Amino acid sequence: MGYVICIDGPAASGKSTVSRAVARKLGILYVDSGALYRIMTWQALLHGIDCKDELAVSRFCETVAVDFSVSAERIAYSVGGVEPGDQIRTPEINANVSPVSAVPAVRARITGWLRELPKLGNLIVEGRDIGSAVYPDSPFRIYLDCDPDERSRRRLAEDLQKGFCQTQEQVKASLLNRDRIDSSRKTAPLKKADGAIVIDTTALSIDQVVDAIIDVTREK
Ligand code: DC
């Protein structure tokens, strides 16, 4: 089994960008756990499931099968042979993913998948409950924080590049709404894991955060 570097934090705190860069520098595999919650939401919407209906989502999630493969420096996902790409990053998925990820059966299924992945190699896994609930025994648990205005500026720039037109106020409202649902849900809420190292990324460059994560990992 490989080791796991756990990266948690609120939406758009820089987790994916820095986790990808750390994976490249250390020659380990990047795992985007949020993409699995997005895939569940995408599939539920495709099958006409009401994402606010907990029972329907609980039953449906047992039918979703995801294939995992090692691709360059990451674990890639496909459903029925299709890699979802930006279809799982639309404003519609953003609006539905937090209620879907609050469903205990969804969390149990995705946590089960994530716990199998260290068989494929050393990992850096980013999400909301990675250090607190998925791999609580990992010595490498980091929580990235960031001011909400800076987070919405970063996310707006990414969304515009993907062709999703929104104002910064809409992006900020969507991020804060997701943070509220993610941190107040009963099962595995977004929180700093006991003993996790907190890095505030607001005033840091990507390289500075990457170096801070690698330093913390080496110290441990
Ligand atoms: O990281 P992201 O924005 O792509 O995550 C999408 C949603 O998935 C997020 O609003 C909450 C949920 N999520 C979660 O509950 N637990 C994780 N480990 C990762 C994501």
C-alpha cells in the first residue's frame, strides 16, 4: 500500500492546482475526490433523479460503477468507458453536488472506492474529509484555507476559461452556499482534521503552497 498526502479545504482554496503540482514534483498520483461526488451528481441528473430526494439518491448511488486507471500522474475515472471532463463542472452540477454529497450512502460508496486506491501507488488526495474521515491515520494531513473573495476571483477566472459566464457575485454565492452545506452536514463534514497542518493560501503563490506542502511532508 502506498502513502497518502491528504489535502482538505473549502471550495476553490487551490487544492487541485497545488495537489497536481505536488504530484508532479514528488512523482506520485493525484486523486480528485470531488470529481467522484460530481460524477455521482452528473449520473443522477442524467437518470432523472431528484438530487434533493435522499432516498432516491441513496438507492441510485449503488448502481453507479466507476473505472479507475493510472494515467500519467493521476488516477483517471471513467463511467461506461467515458471520461466525464468538464461536463461535471457546470453551474448545474455545482448547484446539486453538495446535497448529493451529504447523503450517507453516497459518502460510504465513495469512501470505499478511495480507500482501495493506495493499492495503485503513493497518492495525494484532495477533498473535504480526506484527512478527517477517509484516511484519518495518514501522517500527512493538510488543510488549505483562503479568503472567500480571493477564492471567488480564482474560480471565476477558471469558469470563464471553460465558457461558463457568471459574475463574481454569483460565483461567490455558489461557493459560500456549498461551504455552508459541506460544513454543516452530519456525515463527514468539511472541517480541519485533528492534528492537520493549516496553510492559508490567500497571499501565497502556487509555488509557495507547493513548497510548504512538500516541506511539511518531509518534516513528518
Ligand atoms: O472539490 P470540488 O469542488 O470539486 O467538490 C465538489 C463537491 O463534492 C463539494 O461541494 C463537496 C463534495 N466533496 C465532499 O463532500 N467530500 C470530498 N472529499 C470531496 C468533495
